[in-house]
Amino acid sequence: MLKLLCMSKGIKQVYAALELCESEIRILVGEYFNTRFNIIRADKYPTNTISDFKVSDKEKLVEAMFRHTTTIGIRECALDRYILSREIETTKTPYGEVRRKTSAGYGAKREKIEFEDLARIARERGISLWEARELL
């Protein structure tokens, strides 16, 4: 993942982050003013066309950002993301079908029941989510 952060100084500080990931492009724009950070815009654009993304001409990208924004600084950091493999399996229970999400890898394994299925069981039985989880 490539992440770029721009900011400009003054009474208001405006921050913009652009993240280029394997499956999406994320853009976040916010302002810091009077000890508060206000998010102005946050967008995700799904894509399957970015694979092994590398900026071919970093100087041109930096030049364009300085030319077309009011920023006085740009930070760059390259990040790698390690993820666990994921599976969803549906099992039949006395309370109906329940989807269970399993994630595993790097010596770790996690299981989680799908929230919507837990919520359905809780509503049907008039119990809390915790109690519904305990039933399963």
C-alpha cells in the first residue's frame, strides 16, 4: 500500500490521505481546527486493476501534488499488509442456519459468528446478543 499525506499550515490545517491498495483506492480529506478534526470527505473506490502497484515517476507525482494543492509538505510511507485467510461456512443449528467466519494463518485462528445471524436469534428469542452467542 502506498500512502501519501498532504497538509497546509495556517489557522486551519487540511489533511488529505491517498491510499492505493490491491483492491481499492481510499481518499480521506479532513481539517484540523480549534482542537477538532473534521472529516470533510472519505471515499473508497473498488478496483481490481492495481496489482503490485509502484509509482513509476515519484518526482512527477510530487510535483503535481505541490502544483495543484496548497500543501507545503508531503509524507510518504509504504506499508505491507498481512492478512489471515478467510472462510465462511453455514451450519444448521436448532435456531436456524448460522454463518460462522473463520480466519487463520501465521499461527493464529479466529472464529466469529455472523452478526446478522446472532441478531436474528436474539430478536426471535427476546434475548441479548451475548445470550444468543452463548446458545451457539
